[in-house]
Amino acid sequence: MLIDTHTHLDSFQRAGDLDGALSRARATGVATMIAVGTGPGDWGLYRDIAGAKRDAVRFTVGLHPCSVDGGWEESVGRIAAYWQRGPGSESAALPVALGECGLDRFHLPGDSAEAERIMAWQKSAFSAQLGIARTLGCPLVVHSRGAFAECVSMIDASGVDWTRVVFHCFVEGPAEISELARRGGRGSFTGILTYKNAENVRAAARTQGLGRCMLETDAPFLAPVPHRGKSNEPAFVRHVAEFAAGLFGIPYDDLAAATTANSRAFFGL
């Protein structure tokens, strides 16, 4: 069985296809999906889905850098409460990680002054979430786009336990993933692994090795070959796994067992 360690199920919920997506995932051997929070608009939804479908869905809570705005402090201030069970909520599902959070320079506006202002917000929001993760001692899901060195530097300074850090949708190369490994962190891999022009990502996966490897879809984005260019879904993590088995030169069942064990250990599933 497989685990899709990073997916966005809100799109399927909005389309009325959540049950269909979960059913298709089960049919391809996906045992568990982690619905990754990006902002207050999906945190409660994912908690409810995880509560209703405990056998298949877990969730995270975090403020995505592209969701950061001038009101970020109020949003981040609500995060820690998701790890608490109050009276009457003793059976509520709890997050398995904080994230996704981090820095994103790719989507900044072209105006330099506005870009600088938004990046300052992103760094402040990321720093605050690092502080929460350190206090909670929970796993941390990092979004880094065009800002790898900055994210690493901020995590270094935060005191967060690097063994609990994953850079999701890893798109850097062997040198960068070696920096994560040296600190105890890791990267996880999406359908980009299957793209013809992504040799640097494949080299990074080989450099990290099977012992730290985790797989994800980042659905509905980044569909793997043979569905590239179409809407992605958790069932398609099977294609990523099949490709990764070939990349590592091992039988599919061995790849599935290893990545599932890695994911369970990292997220405490």
C-alpha cells in the first residue's frame, strides 16, 4: 500500500468528487492521504474530513506563503489550537504536521516594492510557524520555491528539529538535498520525478536514497506521466511509485513498502 503524503482534497470536495477520489485512490493501492492545509479556509474542512474518514485521510495545518497577507498574524495565531482538544471535542482528529509553510519567490508581483513587502510578511509568518512547530515538536512541511537557501537558514536559526522537516515537492538538485540530509531533513517527490526534463530531481532522489524517500501528488497539481497536463489526484501517486521503483532499481512492492514505512515513521501514522 502507498501513502500520498501531500494532497489538496478541497478541490475534490468543491467538485463533489471527494468520495470518488478516495475510492479511486484505494483501488490503486493508496492506503492513506495527507490533506495539507494552506490557510484558514481549508483547516476546518480537513479536520472534518479526517474525522469522518480516519481510515484514509489525515491532515495538516499551516499558512502557505502564497496565502500570507497583511492579516497573517491572526491566521497563524489560530494554528496551535488545532492540536488541542477541548470539552466535547475529545474525539476530534488532530493534525499530523504543521504546514505547508515557507517562502515562495516565484509568485511575487513584478513591482519590486510590493514584492519586498510581501516577502517580509512571508518571512515573518514562516518564522512564527517555525516557533510553533518547535514548541509542539511536530513534523514540519516546508514549501520552498525560489528560496531554498533562505528557508534552510531560517530553519537553522529556529531551533526546529531537522529530523522532523520535509521539503515537499522537492525540485532542487543533489547538492541541495545533501544539505537537507546533512542536517537530518529530507525531501519528498511528486510527479515531477517522471518528467523528461527533471534529471536534477531524479539525481536528488538517488542522492537522498530510499531510506528517506517519501512520495506525494500535490494534487490537483503536477500530474505525473502518463497524465501530465491533466488534473492530478491521489490515485496517481501509484505512477510516481512505479517510476521511483525503476529509478532505484528495485521491485515495486519493495519501493511501496519502504516509502510507506518512511512516511508512517515521519508523520507518526
